Amino acid sequence: MRKCPKCGKYGETETQRFCNSCGMELFFPERFDDNKSVMNITVFHGSPRKNGNTRHATQIFMDELQKQGNVSFTEFYLPDALPVFCSGCTLCFSGKCCPNAQYIEPIIDEIMKSDALIFATPHYGACSMSGGMKTLLDHLDFFVLNVTPRKEMFDKKVFILTTAAGTTATIKPIKSFLKHWGLNRVYSLGLRLFTSEWTKMSSTKQAKFEKRIRMAAKKFYHVRKKRPYLSTVFYYHISKMIVRKYIGEGNYPYEYWKEQGFFKKRPF
Ligand SMILES: Cc1cc2nc3c(=O)[nH]c(=O)nc-3n(C[C@H](O)[C@H](O)[C@H](O)COP(=O)(O)O)c2cc1C
């Protein structure tokens, strides 16, 4: 049954569109594209401090998602889950096996199976995100539209969660990179904590942050698949031109695009 986002009541039939008691449009409580009963979510914990601020904030976010409905989490702790740098071999750009496949393949499998992804990282001044998170994103660069984009990406939603004093510097590059994967929606929340220990904040401050995290999680859970971003449409057309004109026949991205039918029909 569909659940009302306003009063929390359930409709009487599977197909009922509006709430009987308050008239709001009803949500399918289950998931993003309304087809499955469980929302599969892959979570990347980017802080090397396993019990640090980012983990704490992510835990609250996950807890709220669980309260909203049926969710299943697969969690990866960085850098443990991927303890090696990208070697720069570019084999992935040719559709070949990564030398770090033992680490990255299970991660890719989970991403593909997921309806939603969460990227959580502290802000590190040297290069915006933690080293573990940067290493993960380096290994996944071949997902970008002008190389070998995946059809599955166009249905997924993503949340970026960061903790620090300044958070825009972290969110901006991750968001802009992930949008190049063609993801349906990328949301974010930056928490300016001004402390390295969550518990050192006053209880009022802790409660304020917790409320913000829970509100964001609730919104994220219920958001439905939307039209692609205009930027996705734009990147797709630019990528099509790059792959066709500059990468060209005989090279892997071109052959991949051809095989997937992306030259003829856009994948979203
Ligand atoms: C190496 C390093 C660099 C950092 N650089 C910044 C920074 O430039 N700006 C900032 O606001 N916080 C910075 N911080 C603080 C952390 O981002 C902040 O304390 C964060 O909440 C820690 O998250 P964690 O407990 O999950 O590791 C830095 C922390 C470390 C360890």
C-alpha cells in the first residue's frame, strides 16, 4: 500500500493515488522507481576514523532511512575496502580488468545492484575529501558519460554527506564528478560541526544536527525518479560527439557506445 508522506496513513488499495484523510499524493513507501519492495543502498564510509563524526552522522542518516521503510544496506569502509591507489594503467577505459579488481569488482557489483548510493566523507583541506574517497572515485572514473556510462546509473539516486568546518569544497567536486555518471539525482548535506568529536558539541547543537540529518534522510528516501538533469542531457550530447569524432571506431568507448545503442538512443 502507498503511504501518505504528510499524515503517515496508508491507502486502501495498491493503486490509490491520493490520501483519504488529508488529500496528499501518496508515495510508494518502498523505493525510488517503485518496482521493488526493498531499497538497496550502498554506503561508502570515507573517514579512516571508524567512530568519527562522519560515521556518526551517517549512522543517523541510515537509521532514519530504516524508519521510513524497507531498506537494505551494503557498507564499505574506506580505505580498508580499497587499500590501493589507482595505478593509472587506463585498462578500465578499454573495458579490461583493473589490476585492483579484487577490491574494486565487489564494489562495482554492489553499485550496480543498488537503488541508491551514499558517499560519506570528512572535509580534508589538502584535497577536499578523504584519501580513501578520492581513491574510490579514481577507480570509478570509467563510469563517466564520455567513456563507458552504465544504463543502470540513470535510475539511481545518490546522497553525499560531509562533516567539517567548511563543506562546499568537499561536496562540489564529488557532486560534479558523480553527475557525469548520469545519475538521476545527486543530493548532499554538509555539516559544519567545528569539532573533531561529535560528543564535545553541546546537546542542543547535537540535537540540531541530528534533526537536519533526519530531515534530509526522510526526503532522500521518498524522492522519486525524476526527469534527467539538463546537465545530463547536455553531457550526453557532448559525449556522443567526443566518442564518435575524437575517440572513433576501433577504440573501446566507441565500440561500447555502439554495442549499447547509445549513439541511436539516449540511455535515459
Ligand atoms: C588531515 C585533515 C585535514 C582537515 N582539513 C580540514 C579543513 O580544511 N577544513 C575543515 O573544516 N576541517 C578539516 N578537518 C577536520 C575534519 O574534516 C572534521 O573534524 C571532520 O568532522 C572529521 O570527520 P571524521 O571524524 O569522520 O574523521 C581536517 C581533518 C584532517 C584529519
